[in-house]
Amino acid sequence: MALTWQDFLEGVRNDPHGSPKSRLEILEAARDLFERKGSLKQMTQNERCAIAGTGSQQESKTYRGLHWSWFGTMRGLGTFASLINKAPDNISDALYHIPLSGDVDQEHYEHFVADFSRAFTGEPRAGNIATASRLLAMKRPDHFIALNRANQRGLAEGFGVGYTTIRLDTYWNKIVMPTRLSPWWNHPKPRSGMFNRRVWDARAAMMGCIYYVGN
């Protein structure tokens, strides 16, 4: 977390999996959806599945033909996928607590967690940090990192915490706050270089380029 902006940017550029371009396209498409539709429940099913990572594995069938699973594939999480497909209102209301612009504070996050957890009341499975952080990163990639099996161990090591201790109730203090104290996160937005500026706008979520280890 002591990385300078230049070191962070180099880490993103040198992603051995070649994902920076695809990741940026996904995050920018998600931003466009939230700006145009306003909330998750106003989106079409295909658009919601893209945001949630529950859509088809075939890129030709995904929203804009993008590889949305770069930030975690949630297709196997049946309860979450079902809610996204058929009853998205409560999850959408939870995500609405996170502003699309401006600062995001702990109160915003706690309201999100409370409503996100309630959205699974009576369901066979509860929401978890993977599904929650996926949605948060899609809406505010400048503040949130999507945690999944491909990056959670590496991220936990980088943050100096046990990977099994990162839950909905600890994510803010163990991941979000340290991120916001990091030199690379606090670096001013670059004045030149389109790629650099795009990365800065999504800098928290783009840590996935550095910690992604594949299947």
C-alpha cells in the first residue's frame, strides 16, 4: 500500500494477463449504465447481469460483448443470480446508497451493507463480500475493489490481513480505508495521457490487474 502512483501504474500496465484495456472498458460501460439508468432495477436483465457478473460466459451474448467476468464470475451463486434476474429491487435499493459521484463515506457503506444483507432475508444463501464488492466496484471503481477467488489471497497479503477475515462487516476498515490512505490513491489525477487518466478514475478496482492470479 506504500506504492507510488508511478509504481501502481506500472503494475497495472504490466498485468501478465493483459486485462487493463478490458477492465477499463467494463468499468466505463458500467458507469454509462448507472448514469443513463440511475439504478440497477431500471436496467434490463442483460444489463443487470453484466453489472453483477451473472451473465453468459460467451462474450457475444454479454452486454456490449465485453468480458464482464474480469471482476469476478458470480454465475455459480444461485441465490444472488436469481435475485439479480427476477427480483433486483432490494439489491438495487442497497446499491443506491452509494453515490455515483463525490465522496463515499462509511455511513454510505453501512447503509448499503444493512440493505444488501436484508435483500437475502428468507433466501437459502446470504450475500457475501464477493457479490457485494463486485457491485460496489462496478458503481464506484475509484473507491472499491472487487474481491474474488482469483485475487483475495493476494490482496489480503498486500493489505497485511488474513484473507478469511475480509467480510462485509470488515471490508471498509481492512480494505477501503487503507486504500484511501495509500500514496498512489491520493495522487492527483494526471493532466495528460488518456490511459493514465482512465486508470486514475478507476484506480481502486484496477488493483485487480496487479493481484489477479487466474484460475
